[in-house]
Amino acid sequence: MPAFGPNRQLSRPTLKVPLVQLKPFITPLETALSRSALVPHFLYTQSSRYCSGFNSQQLAVPLIIMEPELQGPPKDDTCGEPDELALRIKWGPSTYPVELTPESTIADLKQLLFQLTDVLPMRQKVLGLPKVSGRPPADDLPLASLSLRQEQKLLLIGSREADISGVNLGQHESMFVVNDLDVEYDADDMKTDPATLRMKPAHLRRLERRVTSTEFRIINPPRQGKKLLVLDLDYTLFDCRSAADNFNDLARPGLHPFLASVYRFYDIVVWSQTSWRWLEAKLTELSMLSSEHYKLSFVLDRTSMFEIQSWRGDQQVSHEVKALEIIWRKFPERWTPANTVHIDDLSKNFALNPQSGLKISAFKNAPVTRHNDRELFQLEKYLTRIAERETDFTKLKHKQWKRYCDLYNTSTASKNQ
């Protein structure tokens, strides 16, 4: 009997025959194969032993010889490869377990995701796949060539056709007027006063734990004399739910010119309410980690946030916050409330430091809104002007940032007349 080696089952048509029916033919088959340089391969499974892919000219169809009485795999744990590649796909709040054969392509994966989510393959963007020669892998590439791990997590970005067709120019303007999940903070309101919130014993304990546990992975060292700009990512700089043929079409209009301009005055930090894995993938796809015109100092993710109890009207609510004190205590010689601005589409994220928070409109439904969105162009003017003119940002009311720009423009126009 020739020595057999493990291998995957071939994709060619296969004939499965019970072992008992083949016993009269086993000896002639062995003789024929022993005279050939081509060797059949065995693939072991939990319940049976297979001999698949008899690649011999004597056989028109590959055979699988089944031996049901054999229980369990052989002791040699090097035999065989997994029949299925198990992946976990996160889309919005849901996570979908999927299984495909290693020979399946990315197109097959997208077709399966379409069946699960109703997001058309053409609208799907799958983050977390290894790049090929610095570019996203092509749809016809087999998954086996990407060295994916079992149970690896990937992120799907894309919208259903029904969700897209239900939005038009007349509707999208009202999408951002009210966010009933947000909590507006006003230092004059004692219920939401940041000092009152901060001094709660439970909040203090959580803050101290985050100050101790937060690891700062410096990408580019802070620069002497620069102010600090903390930026949210999802819905502030990037539409994380829509789909586009080009990933950069999901970036807020003017993103890279905005960052390049403010970089002259500010060290830039991205703090996102998501895990580092997805945060890094998004920043990479947006080319925010490789720009020649600006640099990120470091990045923080959700693990640096903690939950507080606050108020929405007369109702007490719980939500997570981005406490800038974590950064200020790490870099006390660099940054303080006097030279820090935090940009976010949710004001609840800066509940403990509203004097540093600047809320802008959420950037959603990018295929429609990107043609008219000018938020970053206006914001660049405001951040540049206060960096040049103001020595203490705590004296500013960032809530009136657009009015500040209008007053500056009026004053400049009067001087020029």
C-alpha cells in the first residue's frame, strides 16, 4: 500500500461509495496506483475516513472511500485542513457568524453577506481583510490566499437599498436636527454641571482607573507650543454606515485639507467610541495614518471611556464619556483646558469637560449629503482664528463657534474699508 498524505478534497465531481461495495476492487486499484507516480490523498473527519482525489488516468471520477466504523480522527494531528473557514462579520449592532470553504472567494463572501443583511455586494465594504500589494483584495481572490484566522472578526460597511431609497434631499436635513440619544450639557445647569458630575464618588473611581489603565501609543511625539485638537471619527469625520464604490467617498468633504490646515497650530488626536481593531482599519482606509501633510499624535479607543450617570431633562440616564483629564494628566506640561478643543457630533461625550467641547452636525448618508456639507471648511476657519487670537480657550463659548466666525469676518471687512 503506498504512503498516503493529507490534502483538501478536490472540487471536481466526486463519487461516494461505501467501503463494503468496493472490497472486490481494492487490490486491483492498489496495484494500478502503485505503478503510477500519482498518489491518492486521505482526508480525515470526525466520523469517517475519506480517500479523495484519485488523480489517476485509470479513474474518470474521483472516489471517496467511506469507512463509517472508524471513530474520530487519527492521532496524527497534522493530517487534513479545516473544511470550513469560520468568520464573524459585524454590521451595525449585529454580528453574523459565517462559514465558507477556503476556496471561496471574496465575491462568495459578499454574496453570503447579502443573503444575511440585504446589502448588495456592490455596496459592501469589508474592513479587516489583509491587503494585497498595498491594495484591498480583489473580489475573485480566494479566501485561502489571505491567511485569515478561524473566528477572525471583520467589519461590514454598507446600507440596504430600502434604507437608501427612503432618504432624499428633503428628508436628510431633518435627520440631524434632533438626536434623542444625545444629552446637551450646559455649565449653567447644576444637574449637568461638569464639576458636580465629576465629584460623584463612582465617577471619580472610574476616572482614576482610566487614568491608570490608559496606554498611550505615541505615533508622532507632541510638538512644543502646539495646542491640542481631539477629534471624534464616526459621523464627525466619516460616515461609518453608508456604502460607496470608493472608501474615501465616505469621508467628510474637505477632511484632508482641514487636517493639514489645523495641523499648523494643533497636535491632532483621534478618540473614537469603537474598538482599536476597527478604528485602525478605518484610519488606514481613510489614509489618515500616512499623510505627508499632517500627522496624528496618538489614538484612543473605547477602552479609555467610562460610564457616568447624568440627566436628559428630568430623566436620569447612563452613557459613556471621553474625559479629557486622562490626556491632561498624562501631558500636564503640554495641554490643559486652556489650549484644548474637543470636536464631536455628540455633546454627551464631553460631559465632564463641556468648556472644551464643540459639537458639530453629524455626517450621515454620505452619498447625498457630501455634495452640500461644508462643516469642516467652516470649522477650519474657526480653529485657525482662535489659535491665532486667543490665549485661553476656556473663555470661549464653542457653542457659538459659527457666530464667532461671522463676527470675525465682519470685523475684518470693516477694517479693510
